[in-house]
Amino acid sequence: MDASNLLAHAATISRHWNVCTAEESVNKTGRLLVSHEAPITSGFGAEVTATITKRCFARLESPPVRICGYDTPFPLVYEPIYMPTAQKIIDAVEHSLKY
């Protein structure tokens, strides 16, 4: 599975939290990457990661990855540094594929 296929699967679940769709994608790709703008600790991505890991643990080929905001307040002027970016997501996909 290459990075473009993983990103295509990510697009199918990026707008709605649908456990069955996410589970199907992880079963197909063997990987879980979750991105959201909130801080990484106690964010929505933690719930997605916990739920899918519980349901698909044996199918995961690499550890789940969360691409999120930092656990610190950030002034709006530094938002581009704080927010998940396409490059951060690409780096996470490549890291997951190399695992």
C-alpha cells in the first residue's frame, strides 16, 4: 500500500466519524492515521484511535499515528506551525509505511 492509497482511504472517513468505515479502511490498509486541529491529549483523535485499535488490533501493521495540535496554547499568529498540514500528514504516512 503506498501513500496515495492511504490518503485516498483517509479522505473517505475525514468528514464523519463512522466506526465501520474506519474499521474497513484499517482492515484494508493495516494502518491508522488520525488528524485533527485540537491538542493531541484528550482530543477526538484519541477516541478514534482507541476505538479502532480495540477493534482492529490484529490487523494493524504499524502503530496508530495522530497528527494533531500541540499540547500548549498557541497565539493565532503561529497557527500555521500549530495546525496539522499536508506535509505533516505526508510525513506521518511515510513514517507509517516504513515501520
